[in-house]
Amino acid sequence: MTATDTHRAIDAVWRIESARLTAGLARMVRDIGLAEDLAQDALVAALEQWPQSGVPNNPGAWLMAVAKRRAIDAMRRQATLERKQVEVGRDLEARLGTDEQDLDAAIDDDIGDDLLRLIFTACHPVLSVEARVALTLRMLGGLTTDEIARAFLVPEPTVAQRIVRAKRSLADKKVPFEVPSGADRGDRLASVLEVVYLVFNEGYSATAGDDWVRPSLCEEALRLGRILAGLAPAEPEVHGLVSLMEIQASRLRARIGPSGEPVLLLDQDRTRWDRLLIRRGLAALERAEQLGGALGRYALQAAIAACHARALTPQETDWARIAALYAALGQLSPSPIVELNRAVAVSMAFGPAAGLELVDTLVAEPALKGYHLLPSVRGDLLAKLGRFDEARADFERAASLTRNNRERVLLAERAAACTRGHAP
């Protein structure tokens, strides 16, 4: 294995293991900032040693072992008295001396999941909502500040500052590393749900890199969503989120072609959709509806996903209902992205000209200035109307804005089709 191959392997391992590594360390040292620093130290050690020694059989356990040793050394250095040094070292060794299998241990109770503790701790009320979401997405998903910034459509330095300040606030306030109970749990639930869904979305449609999807993030978000449904069985939005993720996850296999290229919704082989996940998603949506009250933002999106799931072919899709559901979602949670999605549904239900009229009202939206899906959708609608030169320009702009390599290739191909005078 070459040094380049090893570094790629390290990057892959870090994407998979960083969240569990940080969460496990946070439980041990009771400090999220310190836990992430220790995890980063372990990553540096891997970058130094693995190119020579090779990637170990259990890379996650290797990283945890290195991080544990760094934790013990750091705490010993901090002890100012010899007696305290001995006591702290002995106590930490007892706390950190758990078996390597801790990384892979199954979760059997509703407060036994380190990752869940990490989410609720990062979503503590001492932080702003924006800081809670950014910090948890960074810690749980292992996402870069750039990826988080794109998810939120805000500048990268803003996200970086939120994360630094959030970790400092948690340390200063001595926030306990725990899953809250009672009313406190409900207060933090909304931001937890938002974080889980953002993690899922990063797996469902990666903002950057060479992969169109990152299934491990989807699986982690789904697992956490199911745990949350057990924690809060009377909360319709929890079931709405689980429903939404189950149904969307059902399409993962169909979203990529033989060479890893993106396959868009209307071109997907629906026989490859996972019918078990669809049934689970529809059942979760039914639970959300049975709990009563108006549907929330996740349940509404789940209802939209259910329209696609119930249609055996694209032609059978109830686009008018989808457009109405997006309108309801826009009333509940106004967003230019929701409006862009509504425009797509309107175009499918009432024709591309109707959709383009809505899209053109969004062109000047500051939040969508660098959002590649705006020119992508506009290009698609222009192509359907036979306005190929304008469509090509929009597809080329969309290709220049995306950070995902697979998506860039797809958009360039669509621009080329317009050059030849063909609808993509």
C-alpha cells in the first residue's frame, strides 16, 4: 500500500470512527473540547505511524488506545501535587481501562449510548441553537466546518467561531455529559432532531468529495433517530423524522449507478428501493399522524417522501399533493430551499413554465447565491422548454458551484446535452 493509499484509508477510518471515538472519550474525560483534542492527537499519531506500520486490523480500537494514553499523560501533567498526580492517574487508568470492544458495544438502554449523550450535551441550552447544531454536526458527523457552512448556507468562519465558542461554553459551565430527563429533554429535542437530520442529509447527498452518498452517516442518523423514538414515543415529530429518514434511505441503492455516478429520482430503478424501509417509514408516519395535532416540519416532509414511495412509476406520483405539502411546509418553516422544492413539484404537476416562474422569483435570494441546486433546477426547466442556450449556462454555473465531484460530472454532462440541442 502506497503512502497515498494509506492516507486515503486514514481519511476513511476517521470519517467512520471519529464520532464514536470522540463520544467515548467525552464520557471518560467529561469534556467535549478535550475529547476532540485527544481524538485529533490520535489522528495525528495515525498519520505519522500508519504509512510505515500499515493500517491496523482494528483501526478504531487503535485510535482509542492512543487517545486514552494521551488523556492519562495530559491529566498527570496537570496535577500540581505528587499526591494528586498519583490519585488522578490511578482514577483515570481505572476509568479509561475499558476493553477495546467498548467501541462496538451495542446499546441496550435509553441512556447508554455515548453518541446520544454527545448530541444532548452539545444541544445544551447554554448554547445558541446555531451553536448546538454546528457543534453536534461537527462532533457526530465528523464534518468539516466548510461542509457545515454549506449545509447552513452561512460563511465558513461563522461556523468555526460557533464551534470554538460552544466548546468553551460547555467547559466553562461544566455541562454534564448525559442524556437529560423530564422537561429538559423536551426543551432540547428540537435541536437534536435538526442535527440528526442534517447528519442524515450529509450522508444522503454529500456536499463535497468523490462520493455521491455516504451511507454510514445515513445509518448512524437512522440508528439515533430510532433511539430517540424510544426516548420520546409521544412526540409526533420524532416519528416524523424517523419516517422521513427511513423512506429516503430506502432509495440509497438506486441513487448511484454501476460506477458510482448519481442517478436522479425520476431515473431511478424503483425495484431497487428497499420496500422494508418504506414500510417502516410509512408505519412511523402513521404513528406521527395518530398522535394528533398539525403535522410538523419533519412529518410534512415524510408525507412528501411517502408520495414518492407509494408511486410505482414516476408517472403515478401525485405531484399536486406534493406541491400542496410543500406550500404547507413553507407556511410552517419559511425557506427559499422549500420554495425551490415547491417549484419543482409545481413544474411536474402544472408544467415547466409554471415552475420556472416560481424559480425566477428566487434568483435574487441572498441565501441561495452560492446554492448550486438553484441554477441546476432552473437549467432543467429551461431545457424542458427548449431554451437550451440558457439551460446550458445554468448547468455550467451549477457545476462550478457544487463541491461534490460526482455531481459536477453529472451537471457538466447535462450542459453538454444542451449544447447538442437535447434535453438532458
